[in-house]
Amino acid sequence: MVVANELKAIIDKVNKAIRSERTTRIAVSTVFAVHKPRIFEKGLDANNSQIGQYSTKPASVSKQQQAKNTGRTYFPGGYSEYKSAVGKNPGFVILRNTDQMYADYGIIQRGNKFGLGFQNKTNYDKSQWMQDKYDKDIFDHSEQELELLAKTLEFEILKAI
């Protein structure tokens, strides 16, 4: 009977840890720390391949659409040249023209559930447009991120028991 009581106590601790807001928040925060830079700094999709390259086809960018005033609206080197002019062209797509999406993307809490996403619907819509434009799963979790989530949850649950 003593072993059964000890086993029940461990199971209760595991269940409590699984349902714990703290455990979930730690796991989501840990994944977020690698997820956001993957997209907005490294320019990688969920398969860890480049999201894309900026076009070199001549383009016009209105002053209203520019991240900062470049003093011109026509770029013979295309969007790639424009991104260089505003200092945001590492040689691949990073989804950071005005930094609105970058600033808005974070940990979202709905009740006792946590996830990653946008607070602002306009930024969410832009993210979906970018996924369609580049035909990439950009905001999905990579295999490495899912493994990190599992390992973090396992660590937190073991720590609780």
C-alpha cells in the first residue's frame, strides 16, 4: 500500500506540473527565444531553409511604404536595393521592413493556453501573405523547436517531481 501511495503522489505531481501555467510559460518562452530570431534575423522558414531573396527587378516604393525616407522612390536594383538603402538587407528575406511585425510577434495567452503569434490582426494578415508569397511555412515550429519544447517540458516536469 505504501508503494501505491508513493506512486499516486508522483502521478499527482506530474499532473500538476503538466497543468502548471509556470511549466507551460517556461517551455513556450524557451522556444520563443530561438523561434523569433530564426524568422526575423536568420530569415529561415520552419524547415530551416531561406525564406527567400529580395527581388532585383526595378521597383518603386512609395514614401509612405518606406521603413525610413531614402530620398527617392524608384530603385533600379529592385526591392533588394531599397532594403539595402534602409539598412535592412542581409542578403535574404527577414520580414523586417518597418519592424511592426517583429515588435508585435510574441507570446500570446488565451485563458490558460499559451502560443506564439501576433496581437495585431494586420500583422497576422501580413504574415499569412508572406507565407503565401514565398510558399513557405515560416511561422510553424521547426523540428528543432518542437524537440526543444519537449525537452523543456520534460525537464520542468522532472524538476517538479
